[in-house]
Amino acid sequence: MSRETSQNPQFAHEIEAEFAQILDYYGIEWQYEPRTFPLEWDDEGNVITAFSPDFYLPGQDLYVELTTLRPKLIRHKNRKLRQMSELYPEINIKLFKRDDLRNLMIKFGLDGHAAPIVGTDAQENET
């Protein structure tokens, strides 16, 4: 199996499970939320904001974040990604937005899974 066999992740969103299946199908090694990056600290040095990208692809040295948020609601996630690039410039991260995910689902014959990604049922509140 492509992912670490000691893990049986509980995905936060169905799209993450589908993305993992695509990675498995193509034999791409992946890890689910393997690392959390502190982004903001209080005056005492305690972490108050952190970010855990959804996937890490060791073979590509790439973190992947997936989102089904509507474009007008993605501002919060974009802010975290900007903070990531400022604080951790050596970390490669790619954001797959709703349209990216929809196109990926269609490409891999998951048309029935693609419809809800762009419909009105798409998540409005995602962390």
C-alpha cells in the first residue's frame, strides 16, 4: 500500500479519502496530516495558530491542502498558506481548490463525486 500501513486515517472530509484513493491507484506514497506548522505565537511563546496540510507526498517533497470552500470563503485558508510561505520558505505546498478537485474527480471517472464539489452543497465552513 502506498500510504503508511500503520495508519488508518480518519479523514476530515470525503474528498480527502477520494484523493488518497487516487494516490494509491497511482502508487504515490502519501502521509495524512503528518506535520503541524506553528504560524502565530502569543507573547509567552505559546502557539495560538497552526496549520496541518492534508497530505505530504514524500516522493515529491510536497504538501497538499485540499479545499471545497466557495471562492469567496477561501480567504482564511489563503492567509494560512501565505503565512506558511513566509515562515517556512523551504516547504513546498500546493492548494487544490474546488475547481481543481472537481476537474481531478472528472479526470479519474468520479463524475458523481464531482457534482457536489461545485454545487450549493459545498462546504461553507472548513478549517
